[in-house]
Amino acid sequence: MSNIQDTAHATIATAASKGTAAGAGLGILGWLTSDSIVGLIGLIVAVGGLAVNIAFRWLDRRDRRAREDARDAREVELHALRVREIETRLAAGGAATAGDSHE
């Protein structure tokens, strides 16, 4: 995942949080003024903002886990290559690493 997508997800999640707060405020205003339409709109906006916020937080965690898994897999792959290289050198009678040569 690119930094641009990370930034977009963070921006959308932040906007959704603000939408949730605005919807809650509008719902309270509707309740205080006994205007059921304003209260209903506020409730819809709050629930919608909360849903978007939850969705993008979930996407962000999923993407972060995928990046960590890919990094871990790459580290395991590099370790296996290093071990194979050392075993090959040892089998050929050479030094385990270039720095171990004492000639």
C-alpha cells in the first residue's frame, strides 16, 4: 500500500469522525428543538459517519497487517538465502563469511 493510500484512508477516517460528531450534534439539536426531522437527519449522519469510520479503520489495520506479513516473509526468505550461502561455503571448505577469512 502506498503512502498516498495511507494518507487518503487517514483523511477519510478523520472526516468520518467529524461527520459522526456533527451528526450527533445535529441529533441533539433536533431533540432540544423537538424537531423530529432534524433529529432523524442527525441520527442518520451520525450512524453513517460511524460506519465509514469503522470501515476505514478496519481497512487500515488490514493493510498494515499485510505489509507486516510481507516484510516478515521477506526477512525469512533473506535469512534462508544467507544460511544456504554459508552452508555452501562451508561445504566447499571456504570461510563461513567474508570477514572470517584468516589468511
